[in-house]
Amino acid sequence: MKLKNYLETIAGVSVYPIVSLLLFVAFFTIVTLWVMRTDKDTIKHIEKLPLDN
């Protein structure tokens, strides 16, 4: 049997792709908003962290 046949027999399996898409969109939106709202001084500090040593 193929994996598709196993997944078709599980009740409610169609919910998982929807939930994972919503989680991805929520995470992407939160990260995008955080990046857009962060002030430039913080960004400059973060971008120089690898060179501090």
C-alpha cells in the first residue's frame, strides 16, 4: 500500500495541511512585522555581532 492510501483511512487528516499553512503564515507575518518595526540601531548592532570577536 502507498502512503496516500494509509492517509486516506485516517479520520480528520485533512486538517493537518490547513493547520500547518496557518502556522506558517502566522510565523511569517510575525517575523515580517518584527523586522519592519525594529529600529535601525538594533539592526546595526545585530549585523555587527559576528565581527565583534
